[in-house]
Amino acid sequence: MKKSRKTDGQPVDDLQLLRDLILGEEKDRLHKLDLRVSDLESRTSDVAEVLPAAMNRLVGDPASKPDFERPVVESIRGAIKRDTESFAEALFPVLGPAIRRAIADALSGLVQRINAALEHSFTIKGLKWRLEAARTGVPFPQIVLRHTMLYAVQEAFLIQRGSGLILASVHRDELLALDEDAVAAMLTAIQSFIQDSFGMAADEPLRSAELGERTVWVINGPAAALACVISGSPPRAVRAELMVLLETLHARYGNRLSEKPEGLSGDEGLRALMGEALREEVDASVRSSTSFKYKFLWIMGGLLLLGFLGYASINAWRDQQLSRQVVDLFQAEPGFVITAAEMDDGILNISGLRDPQAVPVAALLDSQQIPAGKVKTDFSPYQSLDREVIIQRLQRRFSLDPITTFNLEGDELTVSGTLTSGQFAGLQSLPDSHALIRSVNLDGARLNAEEASRVFREALDAPDSVSFQPAGAQMAVSGLADGSWFTAAREVAIEVPGWQLDFMPLQQNLSAQLNDLIENLNGRVFQYVFETRLTPESAASLDVAGSELVTAQDLASALGAHLNVTLEGSADGTGSRERNIEVSLSRSRHLLEELVARGMTEQGVTQTLAGWNESGIEPERRKVTLFIERSANP
Amino acid sequence: MISRKICLLGAFSVGKTSLVRRFVHEVFDDRYITTLGTKIETVVVQLDSGPVKLVIWDMEGAENTDDEADLVTSRMKAYLQGLNGVLLVADGTRAATLKTARRLHQWIMGASPGTPAVLLLNKADLKTQWQLSPQDLKELSESLKCFSTSALSGSNVDKAFLHLAQVLLESK
């Protein structure tokens, strides 16, 4: 029920009055507040006053940070999409320094790794680690890192409790990363298995596991567990730090950790936070010894460099020497023209021209004991005008004996030695066909003995009893021949290159033959029966005697000798002295006639009387005795 | 990449491990080694809609019992937490294993309703020895997607796993 009364002629609402009395002050304040809230300018001023403090508080509060970040990030993302150009302009001044810093950081990490690897490359420990790397298949830098670090969190997995599905993972080395899903699931399974097998409660989860040289720490949270694969021995404080990290993850992501994992996939903020789990601590003692090791390293490196340079220099010098030696060798050898020579990986490549008559390459290299494998040649054939090669080519062309020599002086070719008639003919006509040779001097050459003998025999029409034998520069004529042939042959002029006939052996033979005939004929007796009648035996011997006398006279004539032939007639003493003289003379004349009839020359024949025995008859003195002797001159 | 946890459930010696080995490694080994606890394999399968990483939990065999506590042990329950799909496996030559598979399915549906499930009637290479009647098969196919598989020959193995992967992807 509402009551009212009038005041100053106006009805007064008691209730309103009461309100004013009780709440008037608050009402005024409320009115003022209403005006302040309604006034945009005033409200803006108020917010501006508290905004910096509120933002600082939000940034410092992990629980509120996602709620604060999300609209900011979304706003920035939307703004970038709408006006990319403006953002590009705004970011441009910071992009360069940011990129430089990122590159510097990356290079710094790389240099540290290289330094660590190099530092341990030349020590006994380093060699051990190399062996370990070879044995285990783990890269050497990784082994170095493993041994020089007190501990390092190699991998970290954020695993959803219950499902065991992976929410996020980070790795120190992507190449060595495990199958994160399999690891996460298996850790969960092991945890469940242990809890079940040992009757442990769910709030007594698996805390750590040893896997070879690595330890797995499991930090459990209400929605997710942080599993860290650690090498080395981390201090306990690290576990507390990891716990703080897991709490931060829970505070920031809350229920999202219990949702399907793909909701967090690609969340760079989550990955960045997870990256903080990859902690490490390097052995300070290892670092402290670096200065000495660096010195050792530098010395070793310097020595190696010097050794390498020395080795390279020696090799280069050897290559140069070999190149010079081989090029000089080929250039000095007739029939080679070198157009290029260069070393390539220790092999000397030579190219140029080679006359087919030149010395084989392999033989040439072998003559200087140069390994054939060190030289590779590529020669094109050509005709050399080198004197030696021309001579070799001629020797090959004419198939000359090795003892036959050529000498080329200017355009005249001088030949010495033995040639066949064909070679003679070919060489004599050589100037007609050869570009360089204008004349051929064959004075020093002679026909070979066989052909020369044949030429002499044919030219002299020599009987078979005559032979031609080479004796030095002369062709000795020997054997037997009749005097007339001997006389005629000596008169014949024959020119056979390089040969002179020597008749002396034949002359000596003929002289000996003449002497034999003289000895055989001298004192030969021809018996008579009576008067000028020869006994049958003597008559029968006339032909032989006549022939021998003819031969003797012929030989004597050829040899320039003189024969004295005396026919001495004898009688048996019967009758008078005159009778005996007459008979003796008639008998010697008879024999002379008989011999002349058989070809003997009468010139130089003398008839004499042998006398007789006057005291008695001697029939055996009915004879003619032939005396013959040789005198040097008539 | 999307990951999904799937579990293979079934009685002892129905061929769960052999099916996983056939699907993941494409091999078959007729030696029987009982699984203690669980074995975990991961494999990435390419579906039309993209790649999916399957984290396959090959569970130890379940007891053939009516007692739920013995059918699904506490350890098994722990393993099954957060599963996205289940492959129930039965041995066609042993009718009892089908019963176990159905009970396991019922338990799963009770604990996590709507979980995609596929039934694999394994040992199809011994189909002449199967103890399942056509009526059984018809009833099964009405309630569950069924595949007649053989870890020995590989028949339908890929098809069953890929079907479940596809269902999991569609139900995300």
C-alpha cells in the first residue's frame, strides 16, 4: 500500500521521500557513475588508466595467457590477411636483423659442433670415439656430443594420459628421432602393465626407465605426461624444471590436452614450450682443455698441410721432370713430332706425329726405363724427312743386308756394302723417283759374290773345270783349263761392280800341270823294230804322247814359258858308222813326223844322235828318246 | 598427421598378432607366440581424404567367460583408455571365440558408446572347418561390419583395417 501527502501544494510521495532520505547519497553516486559509464570519453580515460597494469598481469599469469593471446593473435592474423602490404612495410626494418641473428645463431651452433668434432679428431680418445661411431653407426659428431655432455635431453614427448596418443614431440636430432607414436604408446602400455602387475595405484605412475645408455624420465600430469629421453646423468633439479614445464603446459592448454591430439597439431606455441625440455649441460672440464687441444690441433693441422703441400710439390716436380724427359726423348728421336704434352692426374698425355718407320713408342720408353703406364700417346702417321728415317725407309724398301750402309749427305746417297743386281738397278734409278735424293754413289757397293761369279762365268764362257771364288775384293779363278782359254780369258775386259778377277790361282794350276806333263814325257823311249818301224807298243803310245806334247806346248804358250823338246835317235851298231848315223837320224825324223802329225808344233824341237856301241850289236838301242825341258824364256 | 589408436580384441589364438603382422609387415608366421600385455605397432595408411597414422594396440587374448571382470581385466581396461576404434577378432573354426568377441563388443559399447568397431572372422583359409552357421553370420552382419579374413593368405586383411581407418576419419 502506498501513502501520499501534499507539500507546497504538491502531493508528496512518502516512499520517494523515504528513498531520498535513505539512499539519496548512493543515488547521486550511482547517477554520477551512470554518467561516467555513458560518457565514452570518460570511459576511455578510465580504461587507459588500468589497461597497462591489466596487460602486465595477464602476461605474467600463465593461466590467463592463452585467453589473452588468442584474440590478439586472431586480430593480427586477420589484419595481415586484410592488409599484407602494411605489415610487410612495418616488419621490413626488423626482418633483416632477425634473419641475420637467426643465421648467426645457426652458424654458431654449427661451428660449435664442428669445433667439437675437430677437437676430438686427432686424439686417442677421438680415435676411440671414431671406432665407436663406426661400430654403432651413430654419426661421429653425435658420439662426441654424447661423451662431452654431462646430460642432454635428446627427445621429449607430450603423451595424452589414457590413450597414450602423442600430443607433441621435439627432437634434438631429427635424423635419430624415434617413432613418436610407438614410443608414446609403448610407454603408456608399460606404465599400465607395471601398475597392473604390481598392483600400484594410478597415482603411482612410472617415473623413469633405463634404456641402454639412455634414461627415460616420465613426468606425469593430470591430462598428459611429459616423457623425456635423456643421455647422460641429469641432476635432480632438471626433473623439477621439467615438472614446472609440464605444469605450464597444463595451465596453458588445459582441457585441450584431453581432446583429440590433432587439435594441438601444428600449434607452434606448444612446440616452442616443448623445446624448453631439450636441456643440456656440457662437461666444463672438456671445454677447459680446449686451448691446449686447439694448439695441438693447429700444429697437427699445420703439419698435415705442410705434408700435403710437400707431397703435392714433389709430385708436381716429378711430373714436370717426367714430362720434360719424355718430350726431349721423342723430340730427339727421328720420325716423331710432338704437338702437345700435358700432365693429367699423374699421366703424361702426348700427341703428335709418328713415322711408321720410327722406333716403336714402347721400345723408346723402355730404353729410358720410363714406365709405359705413365705415358699415354696419341700419334698420327706421317712421312718424316729426317735423314735417319729416310735411310731406314730405303733399307726397308730395298731389303738390304744389315752390313750394307747408306749415308745421305745433302742430296747424294752413298751406298756401301753388298747388293744384288736388282738392288743396284733400283738404287741407280732412285733419283728419278725420290724427292730428296738427286744422285746415288755406288762406288763403295759391289755385286754379291754369287751373282758376280755367275756374271764372270757367263762372260768368259768358262768351262766347268774352272771355278770362281770370292777372296776379299777379288774373284779368284781356279781349277783347270786349256791354255788357249786361259790366254783368251785374260784378254777379256769385264766390269762387275766391286770385283776384280784374279787368274793367279788358275795360272799356278796350269803351271803345275805343265810341269807334270814335262816330268811325264821327259825321257820317254820309243822302241823300233828296224829302220823306222816302231814296235807295236811304241806305235800304240804315240797318240797319248802326241796329245800330251800338244797340251804341254799349249800350256807353255799360255804361260809364256818355252819348251825345249829333243828327239834323240839311236842305232843298234850294226853296219857302218854312217849307217848307224843315217838310221838314228831317220828314226828321230820319223818320230818327229809322227808327233807333228798328232798336233805337236815342230818349232823348238831338236833332233840329236845318241851314238852307238861299235863293239857289238845292241838291238835295244833301236830307239828314239824324247827329252823335254822348260825354260823361262825362249 | 592425424593419429588414431585402435585395439585388436578377441579370444586367445584367434590370430590378432598375425593379422597385425600381415597388415603392417605383409608377412605371416605360423608359429604361435602368445601375447602378454600388448604389442604396439604404428602404420601410416593413405586414404582418399589423406594419410592417417594408426597406432595399433595388439592386446593379449581375452578369457572366454561370462564374468566381465575376467573378460576385460583391469590391465586391459588401462590399455583401452582413449581408444578410437576396435577390431574384434574371432576364429571361424571356434564358435566360442565369436561369443567372446560379441561380449567384448558389448563391453566396449557400454564403456565407450559409439566407438567404431569391425569384426574380423579370421582363418578364412580354413573355411571348410568353420563352425559358424549362415544364420550366425547374417545376425552378425546386421549389428557389426564383418570381414572374413585370413592372416595366412592376407585375404580381406587390408580391407578390414582400411575400412576402420576410413570410419575413424569420418567420425572425427
